[in-house]
Amino acid sequence: MTASPASAAGPSDADSAPAGKRVLLAAPRGYCAGVDRAVIAVEKALEQYGAPVYVRHEIVHNKYVVQTLERKGAIFVEKTEEVPEGSIVMFSAHGVAPVVHEEAAGRRLATIDATCPLVTKVHKEAVRFAKEDYDILLIGHEGHEEVIGTSGEAPEHITLVDGPGDVAQVEVRDESKVVWLSQTTLSVDETMETVDALKEKFPQLISPPSDDICYATQNRQLAVKEMGADADLVIVVGSRNSSNSVRLVEVAKLAGAREAYLVDFAEEIDESWLTEDVRTVGVTSGASVPEVLVEGVLEWLAARGFEDVEIVKTADESIHFSLPKELRRDLRAEAAALVGGGSAEGQSKSE
């Protein structure tokens, strides 16, 4: 299998031959900084405290990641009450409402907050605008964990707007004090369509200080837009409960791909998708997908004649988030104890 940047690729036999098969591989793709931080946090917590470490909700929306961490000793629960009193619980990258922190305190749980810093930013915006008595129109999908967490910061001020079709039913107390926020993993185009509809209804609607849709979501959608126009088929690697992965399928189709499908693993690819007229296959992955799953898809395609891989690169990503503060504290304490010749066993749990 060969790989080269699409922008640097010159003419070749594969490019000029009508029967040539190729793969367009999106970049960036896969893990974003928030997901990387959250997954590493679970791994470090298991090393630091030992199994089990309880995680409230899936740490990220990816079947493979969750199963891998379960094998290492993580236990995923949906409700705080499922965690034994006095245990360690980690909050997922999607964030939780303040009531969840209260529930954890009531059960004497040691908490590690792995909420993505970009989600935390939206939470803080919700709190600030609520204190200033704004009506907050939260653009997002009902039932998504991130939306539940953000709404819980100021439930009396927040109205969920699940797409442009909801706008007609939205009511506010004062049209001069209305602001919109959004779930971080939405389609950029869909979000702005909803914002435009809201602004038409509420001309004085104000926007958040910065775009809520995360950099990784935007970058992955941009790469898919660029390759989608040239792809006969796009395969998005990601789980069905991953909002940003589902959006990538939609973006690929809007960009011009004849077909686009979402798969967790290469084994889920249907041979029937590779019809005679499919010569170019686009491949990308959602922000919670490890690269090993993409490699599996590339190997599956190579075995069927799609060996030529061109990179479609639209952005560089260098953002890195530090581990949750609770974990950093305990890792530092252990390191200090080791340097001092003592033992840190049990110290982190008692702090």
C-alpha cells in the first residue's frame, strides 16, 4: 500500500488508467485532543489506583475504545447510584450537569472530571449568560449526553433547539436578551442554518464569544468535504452513537459522494458497496476513533485492489490538553513520594 499527499501527487499509471482504484484518506481524522485526554485519563487512573475505576457513561462514543478499557478494568455505568460508595468515578468527555457532582459527593465518591475543555467552555458560557438573565437557545440533539450536561447548568434559562425545524416553536421572555450556544459535535452547516433561522426570528440574537463547534469537528468535516466531491464511496469509521461520526456521513453525501457508510470495524463493510463503477473510496474517522481501526479498513480495501492511498490534508492539529487536575495531583504526589524514598500507596485515595 502506498500513501502520498493528494496535493503533492503527480501523474501516475494508476491516475491515468481508467480502471485504476484509489483511496482518498482524510487528514485530520480520528482522535481529537479531548478524546485522547479522556482515554489516557482512564488508563492512567487504572495504573494509579488499580481496578476497578468506574466511569459514568461511555468515556467516549466508540465501541472499540470502551471494550478495550473494560478489559483493563474500567466499569462503565449510566447512573451515579451504580457506583459503590467511596469508590473512584470518572466523568466522561461529554460533561455532566452540576447535579451529578452533587450525587457523587453524597455517595462519598472520589471524582475525576475528564470533560473535554471545549465542552467545559460551553458550560461556563451557559452559567455566565444565565447569571446575566439571558434566555439561552442551545442548538443540539435531544438526549445527547453533552446537551444534558450543558442544559443542567441553567435549566430554567436554556431552551433546546434541535435543528431549524424547531425554531418556529421557540419562545423567549425578552427578545433583546437572547443568546445561542451549541453542542460541540454538530455539523457546522446545519448549526449555521439553525442560527440563521433563529436570527430571522430574533434579530437581536447574540452569538457566543467564540464558535462552540470544536476545532476537531470542523477540521474533520472540512477534510470530508474536500475528498467527498472526488469519491464514489466514502467509508466513515465510527460508532453509531457518535454524533460527530454520524455527521461525517451526512457531510460526505452533501459534498458529492454517491454513497457514504458508517462502520465500527472493517468487517462491517459490505462487499456489495464496491460496485464496478466505484473507483475512488474516501476514508475518514470520527473524533473518538483510534487509528488502528482505520488501518483495518485500509487493509480490507487493499486486499480488494484499492492499494493506492492519497492523503487529503486540509489542516494541521497540534492542540494538546493536560490530564484532569485530580489525576495530575495524585500522579505528582506519587512521584514526590518515590523521589523521597517513601511509598505513595493509598495516598492519592485519601486526599
